[in-house]
Amino acid sequence: MAAVPLRPDDVTNDTNPGAKFQGCWYKEGKKYYQGVYVTVTNPGEYAFNADLYYGTTCNPNTPADSFGNGQIIDFGGFGYIFWFTAFANKRDMSAIWQVGSDTSQCVDYKTAPICQ
């Protein structure tokens, strides 16, 4: 059996993206959406998940919305903003964001800043 060397482009760094999350409000027109600014220290393809909750404590018994659901996204050396679209201007919400094996803390949108 022969081994084929992997090129860096063939490797998915799913175990260590080094993701950093900043919960924020994304503004589009006159509406604000619950969002997050994400960067990774190890560019690569990672599974992405986002869960939005009613209330400010990310209570798993109060789900409101989700997206990503394990979708593989190619994260390069840039920052990315993701946001929910169904609950514009609703401040009494919270979310947990995940890139690969890295998970954000609970984001409370009553206190989150505007995305920069």
C-alpha cells in the first residue's frame, strides 16, 4: 500500500480553528440582526453552527432559530460576520456560535455592541 502526501489545501483543520467570537448587532438598512464577528487563527474548512434562543441565557429549552447545522465553510485569514434574519430588532435574545470544535460563550443581545 502506498501513501499519498497531503497538500495543505487538502487538510481540514476541524480540530483546531482557533476561532474568536464577538457577538454583535449587524445593521442592514433600518434593521438590526443578532450576529457575530468571527476570526480563525488556523484558516481552513470547518463545520459551522449557530443557535439563537429566546431570553438572554442561551437556555436550550427556549430555542428560536438555528442555521449552519454543520455546513462546511472555508474560513480564510479574514474576519466574517454571520447573522440571524428572522428576529430583527429583538433584544431579548441570546446565541451560541460554533466553528469546528470552538464554541462561543453565550452572547446576550441586550448588551451586545454593533458589529464593526
